Amino acid sequence: MPPQLHRLVYVSTAVEGSDVDLWTLTSILYAAQRNNRQNGISGLLLAHEGYFCQVLEGSRTAVDGLMAILAEDPRHTDLTVLYDQPLSEREFESWSMAQVVVTPELHRDLSGLEWPSLGGDHALGVLRRAGQAMAATL
């Protein structure tokens, strides 16, 4: 029997502040894609106005293991779990890890969000919309 799938959403503060550079995002994405594929994790990363918001899907063991690594990552602080629930099927299975490019339209939707105080369902909804916007451009 395959392990139960799990979904976790967190938000954190980028150490670089609102100016997270392309090199940082590229290095995060490259390592995440490689490692997540090996560990059966899928997800999406959104960087906006000095915050990271990420959804992770996979086995509980794999997600917990990745969260332990992320908690020690010096590129962000104040990691806060907003959503942590079992799931029946993945929503972000197309991506071992995708990094959302914030278009002007998406920027309008995201502006003014109080990332650390978003509820879990709200944060998941934001990531869903971001993923849909990204998929529409592919």
C-alpha cells in the first residue's frame, strides 16, 4: 500500500527582503527539482514582496524531511506552517517544483496580502491561482 499523501503550505520571510534575485530563485528551484523528484515531492514556490510561500505534496515522511531541511535554510526566516493536511490526490503533481513568475496581472492579485497572517485555505487558494496562471502561459 503506498504511503498516505500529505500537503503542507508554509510562508517565510526572504533574508534578501523584497529584492530576491533571480540567482537565488534559480538555485532554489534547481536544487528543489532535483531533490524533490528523488523524494516523490511535488509543489510550487511563490516569491513575492519579500516572502516565500510554498506548497509541498508527498508522503508525510518526505514532506517532514524536507521541512526539517527548509527550517535550517539561511535564505529565509520566520517559517510558518499555514496548512498541513492529508490529501487524496495531488494538485501540483505536474511539478517536482515550479517557481511562479509573477506577471503584472498576478501581481495585482497578490499586492497587499499579509502573507504571515494568511489562513491556510487562503494561502492554498493563492498558490492554486498562481499555478493556474503559470500553466496558462506554458
